[in-house]
Amino acid sequence: MATERTLSIIKPDAVAKNAIGEIIARFEKAGLKVVAAKMVHLSEEKAGGFYAEHKERPFFKDLVGFMTSGPVVVQVLEGEGAIAKNRDLMGATNPKEAAPGTIRADFAETIDANAVHGSDSPESAEREISYFFGNDEICPR
Ligand code: RTP
Ligand code: MG
């Protein structure tokens, strides 16, 4: 499998729980490397643009409200099959359906506040990484 990059966001609920370190440790233990990282408090415009694919969905307003409710940690993860590996580590969108031992099962309670985001395809990863990081902010290792 090829080396890939994916965008990960530790969402406001997990930051508020002081779980940043525990979540990043899971990525690192699974063989993913952090090659870019920053903490930001998203504006409505930035969060809405990020989730533009969901603009017409009934949950869009709540999603943007949640994502702007506190700071997030945005990272680029690199590794073999990084996109799928990250999604596996995260677990299902609804924490109640997430497999035991996944990040969402362990750190989240509701579908609205579900601890982490991860790119869902190579195309999304490319768009999402460039949405947050310039090339000069990514450090190959
Ligand atoms: P994410 O984009 O945040 O990594 O989550 P995901 O791929 O697992 O799920 P997605 O379908 O992209 O939805 C984005 C976020 O919107 C909220 N959502 N709420 N109430 C609902 O039915 C519903 N569906 C989605 C979730 O917070 C989800 O993470
Ligand atoms: Mg998604």
C-alpha cells in the first residue's frame, strides 16, 4: 500500500476533555506520523467552507456551531494507507455505533460532538490538507 497523507481534526469536545495527547498517541502507535499540526479556533466561514459538501443537510448549522464552539487541533498524518487507517482508528460517525477501542467509542458520546474528523478519500484529503496548510507548513519526515 502506498504512503498517503490525510487531514485529521481533533474537534472542540475532545480538546475540552484534555484528550489531545491520548488521541495523537493512538495515531503514532498505529504507525502514522504527524507531519503538520496547529491549534485554531475556526470562524463560521472557515468551518462552513470545510464542511461545504454538507451545506444542504439538516445538521449543517449545528455542525458549524459545534466546530466553532472552541479550539481544534488540525494535523496532517502520513503513513501507509493513512486515509483508511485513520478512519479505522476513529470508528463510526455515531459513537454509539463505533467499534470498541476506537477513538469515537472511547472519547465521544454523541453524533454531533464526535471527537475527531478524518478525510474520507484521497480527493478529500488533498482538498482538506491544502484548506489548512501551505506546502511550507508540512514537514516530510
Ligand atoms: P467527519 O467528516 O467529521 O470526519 O465525520 P464523518 O465523515 O464520519 O461523517 P460525515 O457524514 O462527513 O458528517 C460530518 C459530521 O456531521 C455530523 N453529522 N450529523 N445528525 C446527523 O445525522 C449527522 N450526520 C453527520 C457529524 O458530527 C459528522 O462528524
Ligand atoms: Mg466526513
